[in-house]
Amino acid sequence: MNITLFTTLGCHLCDEALQMLQAIQATGFETNIIEVEIADSDTLRKKYGIRIPVVRIAEDEIGWPFTNNELRDFLSSHKHGH
């Protein structure tokens, strides 16, 4: 399962979100985390600038703030292609 993490350099919350994703991944989730730097794109910067970190799976997104449990639930809901 591909997970996109919208992030930018120096974003401590983004680092925290990545660590949360990696911790969930370590528990056996088959995930591929793709970090997308929003500073490289005007469109992404406009869309996500004040919302990052944002985690996207397919067309669904969860934006900060989210807890470990909320993130796990979000990933679980997509685990079987829902």
C-alpha cells in the first residue's frame, strides 16, 4: 500500500508524522511511504501549506492533527482496498 506524506523541510510535525508512520510500519503494515516535498510545487504549497503534515492513501487524506490511533485507523480502513 502506497502512503503519501506531504511534508516540507524543517517541519517538525512532519517529522513526527513520519515517525508515527514508520512505527506503524514496524508493526507489520505493508506500506510504502512516499514523502512529497510541497515547496517544489506552487500547487502543492497552496493546497497543503497550512495543513501539513497530510497523509494520503488513494484519494483519501488525513491532515494534522492526528493521533497514533487515528493514523492507524486511517491506514487500517485502506488495508483491504476500501
